[in-house]
Amino acid sequence: VQLVESGGGLVQAGGSLRLSCAASGSTFSILSMGWYRQAPGKQRELVAVITNGGITDYADSVKGRFTISIDNGKNTMYLQMNSLKPDDTAVYYCNARVYSSMVTTLWGQGTQVTVSS
């Protein structure tokens, strides 16, 4: 099973971006998926998470601005990011907990999001 991310880029403050993360591979079930981010010189932090049942949770810094969603039929997760701020600049990583023969945690390759002031 692998994760492929897309949708990063450069945007001005106040703008929007949508990130996608598609899971593909042999037979598996998604337990939960999430987005993490890592800014230069900082630790990786959780941005948002969603379970296969649709329960979501967000970091306080993005509540009201970011929306996480999942299309179970396409095994694809999205992160709609609105009202972006320069502090949102980071590499965003997709994360998934999946069950195949066992529970496995997967990471995407990361996608750069840069918000200019």
C-alpha cells in the first residue's frame, strides 16, 4: 500500500489550496487518515485526522479554516485549506493507518505548501 499526495504550491495569504492523498495497493482497509506538517526547524505536528467513520479532529491553529474529508470509494483524503497564513508554510505529509494482514502506519512523500505575506 502506498500514499501519493498532490496539491501543494505557492499561494498568497488569505488564499486557498486543496491537498489530496490517494491510497493504493493490494487489498486493505483504511482505519484512519490524517495530515501532518513540518516547518523548517520545527517538529512535525498533527494538522487534522479523520477516521473511516468520518470522525474528525483538528489542531487548534487550523480549526475553522481547514476541512478534512475522505472519499472511501476512492480511498482518497482531502484537506481543504482556506484563509491561509504565512505560519501555515510547511511540508505537509499524508498519514494513514491501514489494515491488510496487520495494522500498518504509512506516510506520503510530503508536499510543500508556501504562503506568502
